[in-house]
Amino acid sequence: MGEPIDDFYPHVPVFDGFARLTDATLYRPLPEDWVIGLSDVVASTAAIRAGKYKSVNIAGAALIAAVSNALGQRDYPFAFGGDGASFALPPADADIARTTLAATAAWVRDELGLTLRVALVPMSAIRTAGWDVRIARYAPSPDVTYAMFMGGGLAWAGQELKAGAFAVEPAPPGTRPDLSGLFCRWQEFPARHGVILSLIATPTVAESEAPFQELVGDILRMTGRESEAQHPLADLRSGMGWPPPGLDAEARASRRSGQSLLSRKLLVGLKSLASWAILRFRIPVGPFRPDRYLGELVANADFRKYDDGLRMTLDCTPALADRLEARLLAAEQAGIARFGLHRQEAAIVTCYTPSAMRSDHVHFVDGAAGGYAAAAARLKPS
């Protein structure tokens, strides 16, 4: 941890082979004076049952967009968890972190009708509790990297968040974060192989121990055959349609203070119709090339990740889902891991695209009927 704080994250090693995600040599411990920001939708299970999972997803992605915009779109470590998000920032940005957490919680309350619990946890508190946060950078494409988190500290901070510790109070009504670039213009992506599987596997032994590494390796090998498992966005045509189900949420995210929701919906509706036509019929507009953008969308999507546990959203066969469940159950019975699985018929994606002219747009993939939130609710107790 001898690097200057401002230079820490850019110097974290980047790897592009997802199978290396449990290689501890790729991870660097966060500096002691950094802070961890977290969010979590309260009663997300009830919201899912009420058919509001798209809103739950947007509430999670909103924090990532808000922090990115507050930082001037500077690269920073974050993780999307379906019904919440996490991020890490240096001490110089702690005030930005706190203000953005409060503003995002207020926006989620005012516009989505959900309660977003938020907290800001010092790294020093995490280490005092006996945990750590170590970070690596995974590049699914040449254009983006996603932070991978190891050490148990993020999971501990999440438990503290739910217990009410380190809480940040929501800002006053009407406070709005900058959510520019947060788009929700895709339909659900139906499973092509039979089921969209949301998978979470968290270690109950040290992440570096052979049994857990073998479990992760087995899962990656089992899901590596395209005949049985694919990227959930492999067929983008299936997700194209108008009007988009996220039109209302995008209007709420992008409207200015004092602007009526109806007028904003009309404008967003027209913009989304134009976007649909451009992408559907591959119409170049100035320097924008639809084929390039769509290829980047699939390549940049975060359908698999590691944040104190393996998370994957897969389009797979029911038979493969059964085999994965059996392998995870055996690992649980052996005391190696806890797991949660959730099966659904489609996937959803929430996009953060500050500029369609740039290639570093990011896309958060989840199951359409509960996803990671439902899988986490089924995690076996330790």
C-alpha cells in the first residue's frame, strides 16, 4: 500500500481471463484511509413480488451512475448487486461519496417509491473488525474494466449496512443526483436455452484455499460450453422493442427540477423511439455506428463478477442448472461455500452510457424476475 492514494486504482493490475478471478496475486488491498459506500433496497423481496424488480435494479444502478457523474466520470471501483451497489473512494472524495449517497437515497424514495438504505464505511473499521477489501480489475473487453472484490470486507460492510451502522441519512425531498447516462431502453431478453440462472457462491473457507478455487473452476468449466450456456445478451434482437419498459424510470432519472413528468416522458419516448429505429435498422448517424455500439454492449456487459463471492447471470439449459445446483449443494455440505440460485425466464439490462460516441459504456445484467436479490435471499445460512 505504498502507492500514492490518487494513483492507487489506476495501478491495480488488469486481467482479461475470467478464470483467473480467484488468483490472490492480482488483488491489491485498499489503502487504510479509503471509504466504502453501499446501498441496499429495503424490502426488495416484497418489491419483486409486486412486479417492481426493474425499479429495484435501477435503484442499484443509480448509485453507480451518480457517483461516476459526481467524479467527472473518473474510473473508480464499484460493484452492482441487483438490489444495491458498492463502491470505494479515496479520502479526498469522501464528501462526494456521502453527498451522492444521500441524494441517491432521496431520489429513489421520491421517484421510485422505494427505500434505499445507504452507508459509508471507513476501511479502518473493516480492518478493525478483522476483514479486508482487496481489489483487482477485470477487463471483459478492451474498453472497460470492472472491479473484483476479495477479502470479506465488502460482505461485512453489507451486514453492517443492514444493521443500521454507518448510516447516511437521505437528503431532503426534491434533492436529485446527476443520473445523466442512466438508460433503460431494452426489453427483457428471453432465455434461449431454457432458463436464466442467477447464481451466487460465497466462500466459507479462505478464498485462496484449494477447495473453493476448485469449486469456482468447476463452475466456470461447466458453464463454458456454448451448447449449454451463453451470455444472456447474445441475441440483442430479442431485447429490441418499443416502448421500453424502463421509459418511466428513465424520465424520472433525467428530468430537471421543476419539469413535469409527463413532458419528460414524451421527450424520452421520442428519443427512445429514435434510438430503437437507429439500432434496429443499423442506421449510422454521424460518427455513431450501431454495429460497433451493439458489439461493445455485449462485450462490456457485467454478466459475471466477483465481489466476496462469485455472481453470474447465465442463459443455460435446465439440465445444466440442475448440475450446478448439485455441485453447489455438495460444496455447501462440505463446508466450502454458501450459495443461492434463482431461475427465471428472462434477463434484464440497465445501461450507463455517458456518451454513445465513447466505447466505455457499461451494462448491468440481472435476472428479470428476482435475479441476484432472489438468489441472495436463498443463500443457505452459515
